Amino acid sequence: MTLVIRRVPWFLLLIPALVSCARPPVPPPLSRDRPLESLEQATRWPNPDPRVVMTLANEFLTTHRERSGYVYFEERVQGEPHRPLFLALDGLLQARLAPEVALLHRVDWVNAAASKLDRATAAGGGLERYLRGLVFAELPSRFGRAGAATVDLEWMLAHAEQFPPGLRRGAWRGLAHAYAALGRTNDAAHARAMAGSDEQPFLSDFSVNGRDGFRFGPPSLLALPGGVYVATGYDFADIAFVTVEHGIVAIDAGTTEENAARALAALRTKTTAPLVAVIVTHSHWDHVGGLGAFTGPGVEVIAQASFSDELHIVNAEPAPFRYFFGERVKKDFTFAPTHVVAAPETRVIGGRRFGLYPAHGGETSDALLVHLPDAGVVFVGDAFMPYFGAPFVAEGSVDGLFDTIAQIRALAPTLLVHGHPPLTLNFTADALEPLATALAVVRDHAVAGAHDGKVLADVLDENLLPATLADHPNAVLPFLLLRDHLIQRLYQQRTGYWKSDGEGIDVLSRSEWSRAVDLLAHGEATAFAETARGLTDRGDFVMALRIAELGLAAHPDTASIATERRRALEGLRLKNQMSDPFKVIVYSDMAGESILPVPAAR
């Protein structure tokens, strides 16, 4: 998470061409979208974080709830007309609904939407202009907005450093459409190439494939205050480097030696100082696999005292999805640090102080916080990974996260550097206190629910959003990234494999369930395909996937069911592209589909 250290995709805006025939409204979904409901509430609070607002827009758009989104933002504009972002999203969603408008009224409808975008851009800033460019790029040529779209999107790319990360693919994709409408064939081809693919409607900077695994964005070396560099996009995890007198200290080492070597080569464009030490924040695959590229004579390797115990867990429970780390990741990893940290200590390396603090959560028991007191920076590794350990591994500690937050707050840093881009962007130092307060409410409620025999689904369905977050907009999104995973991890650790609703007492295989459901379908394969298609059209992607997979178990090699399975997986990849990168990875692996990378900015 899920999802990006500056790169996280904010949203996915899919704006189809406004076709000439009327489109019937999409039926309402059968499932409940808890994140959307929470985001709606948070966006009604004073001064909502723009990331929260854009995440809400993403939920409306990718789950086919455009009509609900339009009504919602119409109401927000009426309530807070001084917020141009609300007006821009109102206009965007109005344009998206054009195919549902009667043909005689459609031009006026679209022009009214464009007017909202113009007014929002005039009153707002770069984000509103970017949204206008995306919408105008997709309008039919008769509206004459392609030229304005190119101006907006070219401006955005020229000032990309002023924008949140993860938006460049969307700008290039919009430009490809606008250039084509203007007859600029060569420019359109270049824009399509820069977008990474013209076949998949992904707009974030994520990329994933079975060979290389997942990347949050293109390779980049970020220079941070205090002599710190972060190599991001070279690996699933980020690798940091700290300058010291006559040397460099690396923080973590990535998944493979090849990736670590590429990150180090990028650093060599800034300094040729030798590596003198490597500090490991924890022993997960994507932080230790590249150690061989950094180690050698005179290079100290520092890790927490529980390093070997956690490494044993990692080696015993390899990740089942190769789309996480790629095919070159080692399945069994052995390494002995040259120095282990069992209690807080300060080491001076190259004349620079490094505070080393063992922690036991929330992802692993061997976490090591690295503090640069002279720079106000703390490297926290994956202590805030929203999944509380890898979701497919029996690890992680909710209580450990709370203890770690207390440790970090005692150090009073101004900057937290995490092991992955979305964590650094979202889990900032000033969000920790309100985040811990809100999470404590959820923890206590979940523990009480488990004690009272409530099943996991019912506790999740209560959709807690503590009112204390209303005064802390920057803590809302990290809270939502953690909330459901916190409850799931607590239940996994505190309840047995027999559940209070009978789940787990007797276990049936998928093929057995498929035969039972096939009775309801009267043995007709088309019933599975039609049901899955209807669910996907409603935005009920998880239900659609389950029905399609049961259908394939009962009717193997049925092309229509396989098609609906692919559509459901595509919907899940798009829906989660902003907020849950782990789900993007898993669903991409299940689909056998890649997301092509966006070329690095030049």
C-alpha cells in the first residue's frame, strides 16, 4: 500500500470519448464500498487533504459510480464554492456522464462541464489545470479543445517537479489523444511511447511484470536535506545513501545485486566516495537481497539482533507471487551482519552520528530505526507497511507499530524516510500522533469485537472513522491505508481457524463449490459469464472474479467466462492502482498481465 520517496499515484481518471449514442445508467453495485464511504466523510470535514479528495474521485470513477460522484461534488461545490478542486472534479464527472445525456442536450452539457473546469483552473493551481487538460484531451474534435489540452498538459510536464509524483503517465496519455486530434501524428506516437502503453488505461507511474517485479515509478536519484540521497525506482524498495567524511553509508540494499548495483551507479554521478557501511532496517527480501553488491573489505554491515530470526521466517515463507520481486529474487538468503544492535546505541561513522534503535513492529520483529540527529532524519524501513507484515506471512505486530510510533516521536524528527515511496509521502512525522490516536480506537474496537465473537467481516463493516481525524487532514489517508489491514491482522493472530460463523469448521475446495453453484446455473456456462459481466459493469469486481473462477472450475476452457475473469481483474487493478499496490501486484500476477514502465523524465 495501495500504494508511492516521492512517487505515489494519486488517482486514476478514465475519461472515455463522448460517443453519439445514449448510454443507460449503470445499475447500482451490490457490494458496499467502505473506503468510498470513509472518503466521502473525510472530504466533508474542514480543509480536506487534496490526496483524500482525489482518492475519492478515483473510487467514483473506477467503480462506475460517476453519477453518485457528480451529485456528491455538486453538493460540495454548493457548500464550499471557494474550493476550485471540488469544482474541477464536478466538471470532470459531469463530462464523464455525457453519454447518459440525451443527444439534443449533450453539447450544452459538455460545454457546461468545460466551463466549470475553466473556472476551477482560473481560481486554482496546477492540479486543476492538469485535470482540465485530461478532460479536454478526450473530448471529440467538434468541441475544439484539443489545442487547449496540449497547452495544459505540456505545461504540467514542464513543471512536473511542482506536482505530486505519479501523474506523468496520465499527462502523456492525454497528450497522445490531443496530438492525434490535431493531426500531429509523430507527436502522438511519441506521447504514446512515453505513456508506456496505448492498450492499457493505466495513468499512474506503477509498472509490473514477472521478470523484474514491481516498481513504483521510473528510476530516480533524489537529493534530500542533510547529505541524504534516495535511489527510487531501481527496485521494489528504495535504497538510501548517507554521506559521511570520506565515505558513504547505505541504508538497505534492495532485492537483487543487479538492482543494488544500478542504484549505486546512479549515486556515482554525485560522489565517488567508497561505501564504508550498510545499515539494514529489516530482513525482508526487498531490503537484503542486494547486499552482495555493497559488501566487501572494510564495509561494515549493521542489523538488528533479531535479524537471523526474521530471516528464517522469510526463507520459510517465500512470496508466492513473482510479480512482487521478479524472477531473479533469491528463494533462500543467508547473511551474517558484522555488527548487531540489541539495545539503543550511537555509532560514529565517518565523523557522523547514527542513532540505532531496535523496534519490534509493525511489519517485522527485527526493525531498526536509523536516526541522523544532526539532520533531523529517521530512516524507518517498513515499520509503517500498511499490511502489518507481508499479507501471506504469519508476522507483523499491531502493538509493535504503536511502540515504534512512540519511539520515533521521542526522537522528534522533521523527516521520515521509509522503504517505499508511498510510505514516505503519506506517513510523515507530523501525522504520527493523530494517526496513533485514531488507530488505537480501531484496535480496541477490533479486540473487543473478536472477544465478543463478531466475525471479521462484521467488524470491517463498521467502517470506523474516528472524529479526531477531522482536525488532522494529513493523517486521514494514512489511517485509511492501515485501518482494514490492522483489523485483519489482529483477527488473524487472535482467532483460530474455526470462526464463530462456522467458517473453517469444514472446508470445501473451489471445485466442490463450483459444482454446487453450477446447480443454480442449471449447468449453463453462459450463466456464469453473464453474471460476472453484470457484476463487473456495476463495479463489483471482487464478486465478478469469484463467480468467473467458480464458472471456470465447472466449465474449463469456456472463453466467455475467461473473458469476464480478465475484465474483473482489470477492474481490480485499476481500482487499487492508487491506494493498494500489493493488490495491483497480486491481481496482475493472477491475470498474467504487465504494466509497462513510464520512461524517466529527461
